Amino acid sequence: MTLSPYLAPGFYDKALAAGKHRDIVGGRWEETAEAQMACLLAEGLRPQHQLLDIGCGSLRLGHMAVPFLDPGHYWGTDASGALMRRGYEVELADKARLPADQLVEDADFAFPGLPETIDFAIAWGVFTHLPPGALPPALASVRARFPALKALLLTLFLAPEGPPGPFRQRDGVVTHPNRPPWHRHRAEVQAEAQAAGFTLAWRDLILPRGQCLAVLSPA
Ligand SMILES: C[S@@+](CC[C@H](N)C(=O)[O-])C[C@H]1O[C@@H](n2cnc3c(N)ncnc32)[C@H](O)[C@@H]1O
């Protein structure tokens, strides 16, 4: 069974060779970047904050967040360095606003070399593609690494409690308890956030593909 589509052998190489750096993060490029920016602004993001985009892919959010933030205030991590570099080359108009070494390859949520001064973080469409067991250690890592953090925005697919099975989200996407795209139960995620030292609030928003937004703040 595939635990994550991103783990398929040659996945990034094939997609990048075919010029599909937008498609492999889910497409719907401007719409999704605007939705991400709207969520961050609603949670209080301002240009002087330092934003970490966890699983940033080809800079779908980055292409809007980098011009908004003060120069050097955006950091991105992703399992694929090549995907981030393609986004940097193709999607970022003013490269002077983002030193290339602020895009850090990291598949373990260890955040190597990132500054402790990061105060906003977002993981959009990342844990929707990873098995549930990936979330608790990643949350613990974020909590431990970034003492100045004000908010972590996290998108997930949710499904009602009940017999496990596929669930059709508002946007038509069918999610699963045992394969990607994965869905979770509200209470489980709430408990995992609490165990990692966060308070979690769900936002009542309609996001692309029917994802739900959780905002985690240090407890
Ligand atoms: C659906 S895309 C979303 C990308 C970006 N957040 C956005 O909204 O445009 C999921 C991203 O998660 C990344 N990813 C998958 N597994 C990861 C891991 N273990 N650690 C970090 N990033 C990962 C993928 O490379 C991909 O860029």
C-alpha cells in the first residue's frame, strides 16, 4: 500500500522533467495561494513576521508570501529540494527577497538550520498526504524548535466518527482512513495537538478540496 504519493520511486524527477511543478502540489495555483494568504492574514500575519512554510513544494504560497513579507522573512522546507528549486527559479519574480538557502530540504520535520525566531508556520496539504502517525512527532518538533511561534496553520481532511471507510469531502474529493488522501477524526487531532503542547481551534471555512483548517497555538 502507498503511504504517500510523494514516496513513489522517481515521482519528483518524472514530474519535474514533464514541467509539472504546479500540478504535483495540487494545481489550482492562484486560487489556493490566495486561500492560504487569506488564512494567514486572518490569523494576524504581518510583513515583519517570520513565516515557515512546511512542505512548501514549488512555492505556490511562496510566490505570494515572499513579496508580502519583509525580505528574508520566508522559510520553506520540503521533502524535495529539486521541487523547491524549480519553484524558486520559475515562480519567484524578485529573488532578492528570498535567499535560496532559506529553502531547506527536510523530509523528517527536523527543520535543520532554521532560526528560532520563526513566529508563524503553515503546513497546507501536507499531512493530508501522509499517514496519521506522521503528525504527532512533527507537531512535537515544531513546538520544540520554535519557541517564538504564535500560530501553526494546519490543513487536514476530516471525516465523521463511525465505521472506517471512504468519505466524500465537500469539494468532491474522496478521502480514506488507510491510504492517501488521508482523513482524520477531529477529536484525535485535537488530542495529538494537546499532547504536543498546543491549543487547537478549528476554523469554519470552506477551503479548496474540502480541507479543514486547524490553528494551533502554544498552550
Ligand atoms: C499537496 S503538496 C502541497 C505543497 C504546498 N504546501 C502548497 O500548498 O502548495 C504536498 C507537499 O508536501 C511535500 N511532502 C511530502 N512528504 C513530505 C515530508 N515527509 N516532509 C516534508 N514535505 C513533504 C511534498 O513534496 C509536496 O510539496
